[in-house]
Amino acid sequence: MYEHWEGLLVQINSGNLSKSITIGNIYIPPRTSNDNLNAFVSEFSSIVLFLEHNCKNTLIIAGDFNINLLKLNGNDIYSSYFYSSISHNLFPQITFPTRITRTKLMVL
């Protein structure tokens, strides 16, 4: 169904919880083209919107997005992903560089 990224969503139900929890894991390969990143942002937003309207449960998303959050101002696709995520109350929890090279710092 989704050709340029991989993901898995699991819903956990428990009699002890007042509502269920959906946990998702997403992987986007490094050096994914801008067209494919745009497709991901659109597809991801549609999936989250569907879950918000139909599941009414807690949503946790983790993964390796390979989107550098330090470049939000210089990249329309990265900022589109970021603002789409926060519009669904999904906030990045990693706020420090996760990849450090001699010439770059990246929060991926």
C-alpha cells in the first residue's frame, strides 16, 4: 500500500485501562526523494486523522523518520511534516542531535 516507507500500528486493549492505546512504528529510508517524502507526509496525516476520528484512543508514534528536525526553516517538506505532526498533538520527544558527524548535527 505504501511504497516509500514502512510502518506498523498495534492496538493494545486491556480491561484495566480506561481506553486502548495504539502504538505505531515508522521507518523512512535515508535519502528518500522529496516527492516520496511529500507522499509520506500526506499519507501519515491521513492515517493519524483516521485514527483520531475512529479510534479515540491514546496514540504513540516512534520510528526512524530520517527527517532532520534541525532543518525545519530551510526545508518545506520537513516543516510540513513537523507542523502536520503537532497539529495532531504528536510532539517530537528527541530534542538533541542523534547523528553527529565532523560537519553536521542532525535530529533524526
